Amino acid sequence: MDEVFKNRVDLSQLSERVQQIKSEIAKVIVGQEALVELMITAIFSRGHVLIEGVPGVAKTLAAKLLAKSIAARFSRIQFTPDLMPSDVLGTSVFNPRTTEFEFRQGPVFANLVLIDEINRSPAKTQAALFEVMEERQVSVDGRTYSMNEPFMVLATQNPIEQEGTYRLPEAQLDRFLFKIAVGYPTLEEEIRILAENGQQDQKEQLERVNTVLTSADIQMCRELVRQIHVEDNLLSYIARIAQETRSNPALYLGASPRASVSLLHAARALAAIRGRDFVTPEDIKTLAVPVLRHRVMLTPDKEMEGVQVDEIIRQIVNKVDVPR
């Protein structure tokens, strides 16, 4: 009987890498298993991540730890109201020796780019990210510069601050694979945080984490993820969930086809991370909320009633018949 369920794709190397990353991050981060799993899922499915949570719940630290565990170039950009697109992408500088303009790369030219408080910059700077997040290239002064793989944007934002913040455009939100909501730790987790990290500053915490993943490892894992099998009835399941968001009376804006494709790619990666070479309906259910919550919009009356968009997405997922 065991032979029937034997994986057709050898996921042993991928599983080993995933466990190594989780173990390294767990040296510092207490709890937040779902956050870590979703970030790894995003890496293996070539997605970007928006992390939302109140200050002090380790959003930025988790992103830094992920970067530390990967042998890749890391950069951090602190978004502010006066940040210009050239501060992110780079700019052309005149070289008097050659009498020509030379392009100086901005901080976005890295493998893992952490954007702190992404909602603190105006629309002009937000728009500078559209091309690089979608097409993984930057166009400046008529020339195109490609990003080196792996390329991933990890952005954070505070859900409660209003002063000095700007709402992210829907077109930009749609380019994030996940919007991850990070909550407070449990009482037991907070006690562990105090016991384990009370004597160390952040620099010492980062030094405890070892590099366990190379760019070649990530490419290998991505190739394995592409081989994960998805039944036709699960493709229909994803499409019907997306269709339901477009006809639901509580939603003003439904999910785009890009959302459906994102859910498919993420489900493949999650299945691989969990040691399976096939996607199950449970993978899709698990990922529906983080994939869709930033891509749909409540109607104004539902917003005034205090309805949560996560609640509507769960209702939709539960309403659609699960394939057998």
C-alpha cells in the first residue's frame, strides 16, 4: 500500500532545505510558523510578500532572518514621504572622464529587498515598483536592466497608522503573492520571547543564524515545484473560488485572473514544502486568504459595518464545493 502513495517527484532535497531554514529562523523567532512557511512558499513560487502587523511583532526581523539564511544579496529600503523613484531604482550620473552618463544602481538591485513601511511613500514612488515587481526589470533613460534571480520583495506595513501614510494602489497590491497578517504572540510564546531573547540585541540575534540556502538551491527547489501535479478538478476549484469573489454582494472588487494563477503557483509550492508531489484542496483552502485578502475590496456599506474581508473569503471558500 505504501508504494501507491510514494512521491513521483523526489522532494527529499527540498524538504531538507525547508527544514534547515525553519530551524535557523526558529533560533530567534518564537512562534510565527505560518509566517515563515508562507515566506518560504513565496520564494519557491517566485512571489513577493506584503507583511502587515502592529509594531513589534517581528515583521522586519523575520524578513532579515530569512535573508540571512539565504546566500543572496540583501538590501533594505526605508520608505518615507520624501522618497523619490530614483532613490529606489537608481539614477544616471555624469562621468567627466568618459563624458558620458553612467547608471548607478539603486537599492532595489538585490536578491531580497526589504521595504519597511511601504505605505509611507506617495504614488509616484509606489509606481516605480510596478515594473520591477512584475517583470523583474528596471527601465531608466531608455535602457532596460534585468534583476538577478532569485528576486523577491518583502514589504511591511502597519495596519493602524493613518498619519503620513498612503493607500497602496490596487495594481501594486495585485503584484504581491501574499498579504500576511501577523498577530500578537500567545502568552506562552511571549514568556519564551522574554526568556530567550531578553539578553540579546538584534545584531546578536542575527549572528546566531547561519546561511543554509544558495541561489542554486532556490533554483533547484523552484524546478521541483513546477513538477508538482495538479488535478483538473482542482484547477476548476480555484477558478470557481475566483468567480465567486466577482459575484459576491459583499465585494466591490473581485479577484483578478492573476490571483487565480498566484493561488495555483503557491499551492504547488506549499504542497512541495509539506512533502507531497500533488496539490490537495486543503492546500488551496490554506492559501486562499493570504492570496486574496489584498486583491478584493469590500463594498462601502460592508466596510462601515465592520465586516472583515478575511471572513468573506472564508465564506466563499466554504461555499464552493470541494472536489472529491
